[in-house]
Amino acid sequence: MGKPYFHYRRDDSEGYRLSETTLFKGYNQKKSLFPGFETINNSQFISSNTMKKSHFLIEKVLEDPSDISIREKENIFMDFKRYAVVGQGRDGVIYQLTPDRCVKVFFKEEVYKKELKAIQVGQSSSIIPRLYGYGSNYIVMEYVDGISLAKHLKKNRYITKSLVIQLINLIDGLKKLNFSRQDTELRHVLMNEQGDLKVIDLKRAFSSNRPIPLKLLTELKELKLSKEFLAYVKDIRPPLYQKWRTFDER
């Protein structure tokens, strides 16, 4: 499948910084679910130039993945430098906790709240990563080990009918979740080792009104795959093709 594309990794690999000092509060000591976690009872101030070397607070992830509520005062002190950075960008940094879980630490509260809401709403759908826990500025979720469609399509330079069917189902899934943005960038669609698709970076799910996947179609056109894609759509879902066909005629 090519080089792994880890959860939330930006293709342009931009740097990341905290824009201002951040306060994290500690509570009662609790045993961690993950190795390498430690507990504290004092507050920590983290400056912008020490982010990668600093400690963060992360609330205990519940043993039952189906229960995504957070128990009071079950905070633990996590030394993030023990874990690999598997994603970074303008919004935050992602660390891999276990083979199937990662934590995204956000820089801005507004972005954190938007993404958390979308992930919570999306738990009824298989196209959204599983949510395991969250705190004041972070989300613990499913770690998707796979490749982005952007890299997959750039490498192969063709698109299959089965993949088009999956993309149509993915867009249907966004609509069923009542996301106002029924669109996504190719780099935000991950294909795992089983070939299943997952959508990440959901901060615009409710703040961007886009019922037609213009971004996806634009990127396919840049890869010279839009005609092939729409030809499959015409065969698979003719009514959908009628809505999208004018895009490629521009």
C-alpha cells in the first residue's frame, strides 16, 4: 500500500508550536491504562518553545470503548516524549499511544471543540475514527494505520470502480450524519490495511456548507482522474452523476 500515512499527518509536514503559554491542571493520582504514564498533583505551565519536551495532562481513557464519557478527577500525567509524533500541523500534534490509539493535542480551543463535536456525532458511522476519551484540549481516538488517498492516487495514477463505490458511500455517510460539509480533501481520507476508508480532520464538518464534494472533485481533476471518477459514478449512481457532471465541464 506504499508508505504508511499516519493519523492526521500533514503531507506538507508543517512545523507546530503553541502560540501561548498553556495551563494544565492535575488531580488525584490514578493508575494509567498506558505504560509510561505518571501522575502528579500540581499544575504545569508549558511554553511555546518546549512543547515536544514537556509533559501534558490527559484524562484516563475508559476501559469500555463504548463509554466515551469522562470520569471526574481521573487525570493522569503523561510524558509525551515517550511516544512517537505521528502527525503535526496547524491544529495540533498527534502522538501514538498504542497500536490502535492516538491522542491529538490541540493548539486552539475553537478547533478542538469543533472536531470533538464532529467525532462525537460520527460515532454511529464506521467512516469516523473511534473516540476513546477527551479532555480540555485533547482527544484520544482510533489510530488509523494506512495511506491517504492523496498519496495512493498520486502513486498509482488510476482509480478503481470499487474505490469510487467506497467514496460514494463515504459521502453518503457524511450526509447521514447531517454534516453540512459533505466533502473532504483526499489527504484526509485514509485507507487502512483492510481497504476501509476513514475520514479525519473534521473541524469544518458543521461550519462549512458544502453539500457537493467540490474539494474532492477538484483534487481528482488535478490528478487527471475526475473524468474516470465521474464515468464510474454515472454507471453506479446516475442521479448523482447528473449533479456532479457539470463540475468537470468547467
